[in-house]
Amino acid sequence: MKRMLVVTLLFLLTTLPLFGRGSHSGSSKASKTSTTACCSKSASDVRVHGYTKKNGTVVKPYTRTHENSTQRDNFSTKGNVNPYTGKVGTKEPTR
């Protein structure tokens, strides 16, 4: 009985992190356009916690690319697709 419990716990500990990825809403959005090499999920992506602005606006948690000196690899830049939401970038890079 103990062996079965240990095996079950090990299975759950190794597989549960796989199910925790993706959208919190329970729906997955597949992108209809191809992604560029810059826009895949990465360990260097930064998870930003939700917060409330001074004016009362609530900002939901989101994931962004790691800060660097270019805007060309940001999820919101034209030609890129956010791998977490499936949204296509619309902003022109300024630098």
C-alpha cells in the first residue's frame, strides 16, 4: 500500500506542472499566423503580477519578454505573436 502511495505521489509531482501551463481562463488560443523565432515561450520571459493603478484601473497578471535594448523581440511588436495569448503584435518598433 505504501509503495502504491509513493508511486502515485511521484507521478503527480512530475505531471502536475505540465498541466499548469497556459491561460488561466481555461481556453487556449491557437495563432493563425506563423510565429517568428523570437516569440516562443522562454525561461527568460518575465511574469508580472497583477496590480491596481493609482486611478483605480486593475491590471491583470501577464507575461512579457525580458528587458533588453531592442523592441523588435517584444510580443506586441509587428511581425511577432505572443505565445501565451496568441495575439499578433501591432506596434511599430522605435529602436
